[in-house]
Amino acid sequence: MKVCVLMGSPRKNGNTAALLKPFCEELEAGGAEVETVWLYDRNIQPCVACRACQQDWTAFGCSRRDDGQEIFDLVLDSGLIVLATPIYSWYCTPPMKALLDRLVYGMNKFYGGTRGPSLWAGKAMALLLTCGYRPEKGCDLFEEGMRRYCKHSGLRDLGSHAERHLGYGTVFMDEEKEARTRAFARKVLRETADGHL
């Protein structure tokens, strides 16, 4: 199984990266082939609602000339998409939001003169999140947004795992967080396998 991790953190050694490490280790131990895309390292322009992507139902078709096509190809080639992001102002980081906007239109050919297909219908999506508030108050809006995003796109929503950082001057990662994260990775593997992706 191929896994595309879309990493929304700007910090290579931050909390989300610390959480992602054991998560990916578990996926790879379960036989998954994992590729991580660091979104802050990429040129991802925002959607401009030109609808050029709706003209060809077999391709991404975006008019923006950036790294969107390469990421689109990686996502389309994967059975599981993982969104790994810190939560800033109750939502994902800017490059991830820009990419999600581009993907929902480029993958879903719903917005032209005639309704077309969802190119990624049936793929699985999981969220790996970090935040400063309690997750039920810090991550809930993004989690709900992505549940709707998955339903709209025909994606299989495998849920979310979030861990809280108690503040600057405290250690984020500990054995309990690592254990919970590894357990979530194993759950994602099982549920993805159940869907035969």
C-alpha cells in the first residue's frame, strides 16, 4: 500500500514531526510505502476559481504552474492520504489549506457544465494533529471540516489522532503520546486493509 503524507508543519523538528515519526514507523512496519511531502518546502499557489480543472475529467487540469501537479500525482497514486498538521487558529496551516482547495476541485469534477466523477473516490484519509488547546476544543473544527470534505469527495474517513502541547518550556513528546500514536497508526492500517486499498 502506498501512503502519501501531506505534512503541514513549517518546523522539521517540531511537535507534529515528533508525532509523525512513530506513526510512519508503524505504517512501514505494517508493509506500507510512505512518502512525505513537506508542504512549506513546495510552491503551492491558492485556487483562483478559474474552473480550468473542470474541462478534462481524466486529469488534474489546474491552470496554476507550481508543485500542485506533482502532489496531485502522488495523492492519486496512493491508497491512503494522511494530513499531518499543527492547528493554527482552529484550522490547518496555510499551505495545507491552499492544497486542499486545489485538490477538492482538481480531483472532483463536480463544478463544470455537467457533473463528472471524483477521481479519488474510495481512497482513505486520516488526520494526525497537534494543538495547544485540548483537542476537543482545538481540533474539532478542522476535524469536522475534513469529515465533510471526505464525504463530499467520496473518500473514506479513517478518523483523527490529536495530541496537545501544554506550552513552551514543556516537553511535548512522551511515551504515552508515542504509544497512542502507534496504536492509531495500526488502526489506520487495519481499516485501510479492510477497504482493500
